[in-house]
Amino acid sequence: MPLPVILDCDPGHDDAFTIMLAAAHPAVELLAITTVAGNATIEKTTLNARRICTVAGIEGVPVSAGLGRPLCGTGLVAGNIHGESGLDGPGFGEPTVPLDPRDAVTLIRETLLAHPVPVTLVPTGPLSNVAAFLLAHPALAAERVERIVLMGGYTGRGNRTPAAEFNIAADPEAADIVFSSGLPVTMIGLNVSHQVPATADVLDRLDALGTPLARLCAELLTFFGTTYREVFGLTAPPLHDPLTVAHLVAPGLVTLVRAPVAVELTGTHTRGATVVDLDGVTGRPANADVGIGVDAPAYWDLIIEAVRTLGSAR
Ligand code: RIB
Ligand code: CA
């Protein structure tokens, strides 16, 4: 039985590859896509989700817009990384995939109620929608959410501030709600994603596919690489978000340890930090499976195969 999944994302170049991997891999049943403000405004992340579904031929998966701002405070955007559109690089025509009129929390709720078995939530942006759903429907979440597998946080240093990774920094209160929910949580953070830079070899493998979708993916990664070089001085961009789905379809691809994770909410210089007690010095109970390593070659094989599968079906 394929694993039923709802993606909650802020496309976003790496979110785009997550959507494609989830749609292409036979071990996943992609039930719904909800969008959140993060890499760009909610209007742009939602348009981008529809764009990716359109160019990849992903049909019949409802796409709903969620929250345009965090639960508390003002939001963040990452135009310096993902560009003005939130998905700069290739040109896109008008999407043919429609916008589902339901909001994200409603779509999550109705999807969970309609599915015969519990569903895995895969957030790859700020956790605003997921937290809002948990606050609105705690009993349904406890009964019908199998696990939350999120990209966010880190066990080392941040990328939005020295202490905070972007997805957590954009809505720390939402992240605290998720990590405190008591639900099974898997956290795949920067300490893992920076082990999977999209190098020239990845671009070469995409070029070798020779399909329009593969060319578009190469253009996405080329733009993503330009901004990561300019902003972080990295030679290749880490493809963060698809690690979530890769972990689900290939158990063991991401090495995990159980650990207590706390989200800093009030630190003057550390708000949004995920404080991961890998050494058990706090005595707090573990509340998450935390990524610490990855089989990078296997990861890229999954990404390339997803693009090949979707591209050859077009
Ligand atoms: O810090 C990386 C995360 O922030 C990724 O999910 C990226 O898409 C942005 O949302
Ligand atoms: Ca993202």
C-alpha cells in the first residue's frame, strides 16, 4: 500500500522537487498539497505549486492556499534565495492545475476524514498551517495523523540567523506547537540537507534525460545555485526539502536519532533555534526523530528517477 501523504510547502525551488518526488514515487500516494507563505508570499507559493503540478503533469491532487503569515509576529520571505517569483529561473506559462477553493486547514481536515488510514503530513515550509490544523482539530490529528516529517531546524547553526533555520525562524510558535504536540515527529534539518548539494553532476544527469521537464529542473537548480553562491558562498545549493519524502520512500536513506527538540521562542539572539539535545544532558524526554546523516548517492538517484518518470510521461 502506498503511503498516504499531504505536502504542506512554500515553493520554493526545493519544495518543487519534493512535489515531483512525492507525485512520481510509487511508494507515495500524494493526497493533497497545501501552501504556506515562506520563501515567497502565499499568493506566489500557491501559484508556484500550481505551476509545478502543471509542468510535471501532476493532476487530480488538490492544491489549497494556507496561511499568509505566521501565528505570531510578521513573516519572513526569502526572495534573495528563490527570486522575486519564489521560483525564478525557468519561464512558466499559465498553470492549468486549478486552485482548490478550500483553505489549507479545511483541505487537511477533509483529506484525513476521507482517507481510510492515518496520513503522514510532510511540511517543508514554515509550520503555520500544520500548527493551525493541530490547534483547530486536536482529536482528529491524534487519530488520523500518522507522523509529521518536516524539513526544518538543525543540530548545528542556522541559515536565517546564526541560531535559526528559515522554516523555524519564520514561525517559531508554530514549530513549538508541532514539537510539543505529542505526535510522532521526524525533523530533517540543515545539518542533513547540507550533505546533499546539487552539484554539476546532478545537472549533468538532468541534462542527459533530455526532456523539457528535466531542462526546467536544471534551470531551477542553476538559479538556486546562483543565489546560494551569492548569499552563502556555497559552490552548490543544498536540496533541502525532498529529503522528507526520500526518507519516507527509502527507510534508512536518512540516518535518524531520537532526541529532545526544543524551539527557542524568546531568545534575543536565538529566537527560532531548534535546541536538539543529542547528548541527553537536559533530561528532557525525546520528542522527535532527528536526521543526522544521509546516503547522498541514493538520494540523487531518487530525484533523477522522479524527474525521468514525470518527464517521460509528458
Ligand atoms: O532552510 C531551508 C528551508 O527554507 C527549505 O524548506 C526552503 O525551501 C525554505 O523553505
Ligand atoms: Ca521549503
